[in-house]
Amino acid sequence: MPSFEKCIDDEVDLFGGNEKQIARLKKTIGLDRRRVVEPGTTAADLCETAARRLMVAMDLLPTHIDTVICVTQTPDYSQPCNAAVLHGRLDLPKSCAALDVNLGCSGYVYGLWLAHMMVSAGGCERVLLLAGDTISQIVNPKDRALAPLFGDGGSATLVQRSEVEAQAWFSLQTDGKGFDRLIVPAGGQRAPSSRETQVEVVDDAGNVRSAENLFMDGAEIFNFSIVEEPKAVRDLVDYAEVELDAVDYFVFHQANRYILSNIAKRLKIDPSKVPMQTVERYGNQSSASIPSALCGELGEELCSPGTRRVLLSGFGVGLSWASVLLDLSQLSVCEIVDCATSD
Amino acid sequence: MSLQKFIEDFEEAVEDIEPNSLTAATNFKALEAWDSLAVLTVIAMVDAEYDLRLKADILKDCDTLEALYARVTG
């Protein structure tokens, strides 16, 4: 977690002095504080901090890692991938595979799916999954529809072979026809960065952004979330032949409280089983939001004895959505680490 | 289901709107409370009460509550 915190109460100017609008956003969407990186810090840095803490807590040596997977849409470089950069920084062995996954809010579950398959197929003993983003850096600070939403974060998760049999059910879905509903339109090969793509434009609602900033069609993304997510969750528990009530926690991508409460309402699940305070504490942290909710809201419980049936589900850019139902036995470590004070 | 009920649902969905303050002819997009958050809360209301996935384009096309009601129930 970056240590620098912003608060929507300090951004009255962004909302043209409209304190009523800020109050509405706080009450309904749950926006409040968010953690953002300071210039010079990247998602790779946040993930490295998390990985080092995990390796200490697990008594893990670099040579124990067979594969490192980085999930990010805000890598240090367009080439090479973050996984290769972090492979070097973490002194991982040459025998260790390293790859990136270019996904956002669904990415953590995709990463777990890959790691799970690698371990269950027998090719890997231990996979290090690093998921993190600095979306605050690609949002225009004058875009009041997006700027107050996004925070930054990085995470590290270890998936390893164990003697305990634990089943997991995954569901991964895509609607590529909606690719342009959540997009950074320029800066890649389709529309290379130029003076034109950096020109800031004011939209109908008065929000400012350039083609190199993140754009989100909020209405369509909201529609997508409240239609596809409840369906995906129901389909997954049916597939696993598990009753919805038998799930201890539903940890969704922490988009915002309004979306999460709408999903919970449509599923008719107990809201106390749905962590949704992460956004107001840290902001929407993209690929790091599910691990952030696990550590920040359930960490203590997940590190106590016992097994919990947990459903994790991410949804967003792609459009892409992914869910997993898994039994988590006592974890060795599940905590928030402050990036500035961890070293 | 009626236009009057729809107006009441709309008033309830959008924060900071007084009950009985809107009419069929109200241009909802000119309301001070109409912002990107109101778009979400109205979409959620229409989904829950009218079982319809309200596309953003429909909201763009309509100005009055009567016109929006016609699209929601049409």
C-alpha cells in the first residue's frame, strides 16, 4: 500500500465547490480516502514490497519459486514485462518462469487460475502471484468521474503444493465487444502517443481527459456489473454444487460500495459476508483490490485456525470477469504492508 | 405501473430530490442533482423495479420523465 493518502473532502475544487455532490458520493458510492503513489513509485515497487514481506513470513528463499506471474495494466515498461523486472529484483533463479498478465479488475482471479493450474498440473511447486496497479497515474486529475475513485496497490500471493486436498472451481468470462467501454484509447500501437493524443478535451459533463487517460463509460460498466456478476456467482456455485448460503465470504473486486451492495442485493446474500469497506479506505485498486479486501477486512480471521469457503470475483476492463470458489485453510500471513515503512 | 409511480421511483432514486417536486414534463437532465451518480442510481432503480437494462443511450435520448417512462415501458 502506498503511504500517501488523499481524501475527497480535500478536493472541493475538483467538484467546483459543490459540497453536496461530495456528500452524495461519500454516502452512496462510499468514496472517502484513497492511497496513491507519489511520482517515481510504480506497481512493480508495491508488488516487490509485498513479495519481500511474504517471503520473510513464509521463510521462502528465492530458489523456492518456480514461476512468477505479474498481473498489471500499469507496467514499468512496455517491454520487458514486470515479471522479468521483478524476477531480477527478487533474485529469483534462472529456472524460474516469468510472465505478465495484462488484465485489470478480473486479473487477480485469472492469476490464481494460472497459478492453480501450474501447481495442480505438477510442473510447479510454488508460484508467486504479484498483482498490482497504479491507475491513479493514468487518470486525469481533472476527471471528477474517475479521479476520486482510483487508488493504487500491489500484492503478493503464494500458491503452493500442499498435502491438504483443497478443491477450487473457476469461472472466466469475456465480452470483447465491450473493449472500448473501459479503455486508455491512445499510447499503444493502434493510436501511438502524439501531440494530438495528449490534448485535453472537456466532455459533456465537464470532465477533462486526453486520449492517453483512462476513459470509463460509467453507465455501461455499472450495467455490466449488476447483470453479469450475480449471474456468474450463481452459475459458479451451481457448477460446484454448493449452496449460496454455504459460502462464508464473497470478496468482490472493490469497485465501489454502490456496485457491491447492488450485486449483494441481487444475489440476496447477507451483506455482512461481503467486504465492501476497502474502497472508502484505499480507493479502487484494480488488480490489487481483491487481495486488499482479503488482507484489510478478513486478514485476522483468515490467519486463525479453521477453513473458510470463499468466493472471489473480479470484473472490469476487457470486458472481463472471473470468479473462483475455494476453501482457504489457515493462512500464515494476510496483512496490509505500508510500502514506505516496510523496508 | 404508471407514470406517476415512475416519477416517485425517480424521486426516490436520485439523492437530494424532494418528494412530489417533479412532474412528467420535468427535464431531469437540467436538475442540479443530475450527475454521473444519479445515472447509476436511476439505472439500478429501473433494473430493480422495471426489470430493464437501461442503456446510457436511452438516457441521452430522453429529456423529460414522460419520455423516459415511455422508453422504459415501451
